[in-house]
Amino acid sequence: MLRTIVSGIAIAGVAFMLVVTMQEPGAWPALAAALLFAIGCLWERRYHAAQQGFPQDKRFNPTGERFVDPETGRVTSAWVDPATGERRYVDEGDPPSPSA
């Protein structure tokens, strides 16, 4: 959800800076920065799930179960195929650091 909001804001920023740059050509560096930001948001949105290892198969749904894998010490989530009951465990990264 947050990725969608940030991507939408980035695209709106590019559109706004395009209008500003058409009126004031000296604003092109801001347009370039907005474009880089938007491209970065869209790139991250497209490739984030693949890097995290989430099941690409649409049959799998998250169960909401999350735990720290005792072997790796990393947070792991469970995904299930409701039709067959097959489960997949996905590494979600390092556990959150304890709050002080």
C-alpha cells in the first residue's frame, strides 16, 4: 500500500515538474531529480517481491504466520496454497532490532 502511494506521489511530482520546466527551462535539474526518484520507486516496486523471495505463483497466499528461523536467525513467513495445503516458507530478512 505504501509503495503505491509513494509511486503515485513520484509520478505526480514528475508531471508537476514537467509543467514547471516547460514554463521555466532552468528548472530541468529538478525534473531530472523527480524522474530519477520516480524510476527508482517503480523499479523497487517491480523487483522488490522477487528479491524478497515471495512465491511468484499466484496460488499462494500469506498465512500471517511469522517467526524467527532458529537455523538462520532471520524472520520467516509462511505461505499456503489453499487448494492443496502446500506451504512455502519465505525469508523476510533480519529480525527487528530490540527497542532500547
